[in-house]
Amino acid sequence: MKKILITGISGQDGLFLTNHLINKYEKLEIIGTSRQNNHSIFYKNLLSLGLENRGGVSVYQIDLNDYNIVNNLISDFKPHYVYNLTGPSSVYESFNNAENKKIITNIFDNLTSALIKSNNFARFFQASSSEMFSPDCNEKLNENSEFLPNSPYALAKLDNHNKVISLNKKYDWNIYSGITFNHESEFRKKNYLIMKIITAAWKIKNNKGSNLTIGSLDYMRDWSHAQDIVVAINLLTEKGASPDYVIGSGKGKKIKDILDYVFQKYNLDWTDFVQIDKNLLRDGDSKKIISDPRKIKNELNWETKITFEQMLDRCIGKIEKSY
């Protein structure tokens, strides 16, 4: 019986990871933590992925900022695996809420401290971010690229990343930092860029909207589907040979590429409806962020399978069903 703790289970990564683990293992028990108190949406989303039997999965609203609560959870459940996916996910929001940085680092510290206290060196995955890299690097980014975070969110992620490296060495611990690049899915909220673009195009097509304003056409990102990313997360947590891995497709797409594909789906010319407002951009933001995932490919034989277009199609389908 594998006992697995997934923090932030109700987010898109937690959802796909839960589905992946249940389909992979016959005997497991999953405890998930969530900031949300309505867990019916999570179970409904699992069902939509084709998972008819959700037995062995329990979700609780737990304050992971409280060390005593975390310590009790770890000592009682005694997990074999911990996937720490929780914490504020919005880079922009971190500028407005100083507490977000503290939350990200505090949750990591509580989890790892409780595990060490229990002498339970469970295999541990820490969700890190491509936001940690220097915005001035024009090359593809790998595990040895320069880190130069330019947001409170990225600073917190880098702090945890460095702690992973230290804990790995100090305790010979199978603890891993997965540096994930942009990944989306049909379960993203509508205020995220891709879903925002799709929603605007659908509304324009159906005479419920007239325009869309974005910050740039030329910003390039490495977009993958979350379903592929969680396969890598699980794989490196089980078989990783070193404490850090870059996780991405290795391919870059511009925002303009999203507009071209989505608006064409609705037989629309986006140039008739889209305005550019550079005031929406962050100062010092990188124009291009693309992964170099050769390490995880060579060591663990992982690469993305879902194409950029397939990812967009799944997001389009979800938006259409929501209206």
C-alpha cells in the first residue's frame, strides 16, 4: 500500500497527478490538502477524466502554515511520498500580497521539518518554477542556467529550490525540485491567459463580447499540457538520480500563435478584435522562456506527448461546455 500526500490537490496538477497515480497503482491511499472547503468540484473533475472509482482518495481543508497541524498529519499518516504542489500560483498576485512569499516557504519548511522530526525521509517532490531563471537569458534553460528571480513568487520558489539541494545532500534524501515551465489544461481558471483568449474569442463569435486586450504578441513561452507534466513529476520522484530537473517541452510558442489558432477555430481574424496594452506587462519580464529538458529525457526517457494544438483544443472544448 503506497501512502501518498498531495498538497494543493485541487489544482490542475494535483488533479492530473491523482488520476495518474490511481491508474498506475493498484493499492494506494492518497490524502490531499486544499485551501478550498468544497471538494465536490475536485471529485467531479476526477470523474470527467474517466476515473469512475475514487476510492482511497481523501481531501481535507488543512492549514499547512500551522506547523503543529502539519506535524500531526505527517506523524499520523506516515506518507511514503509527498508531492508539494500547494501555494499561491499567481506571479502577478505576489507583487500585491507580500504574504504569498512567506506562505510558499513556510509550507515547505513545515512539511520537511515534520518529516525530519518523524525520521520519515519520504520521497518528496517540490514544485519549482521557470520564473526563477534570469529574464535576460536568450538560450534554452536547463538545470545549470542562471537564476535571477524578479518577483516575490520566484524568490520564494528559488528559496525552496535551494533548500531541496541542501536537504538532498545533508540527509541523502530522495527529495526533488521539479522546475516546471508553463503548463495549462482545460481545468485552468478563466483569468489565465490561454483561457482568457479562448473565452474572448468564443464571446466575440457568439455576439457576447467585442474585444480583447493583452500585453504582448511576441512574448514566447514553453507551453505544455499539465497531464504530461505530472507524468514527469511522478517519474522523477520515483527514479530521479539528482535533486533537480527541468520539466518542459523544449518548444517555444508566441502569444500570437495562440491567437492565430484560437481565432481561426471560430473563423475570426484576431486583428479585428485584439488590442495591445504594454502597461499590462511586468517590468523586467522575460520575452522568451523555453526549457532545455535534455536531462530528464536522457536520464528518465520522458518527453511531452500532447501537442500545443491538442492542449488548446482541450481548453477550447472546456470553455464551450461551460457556456
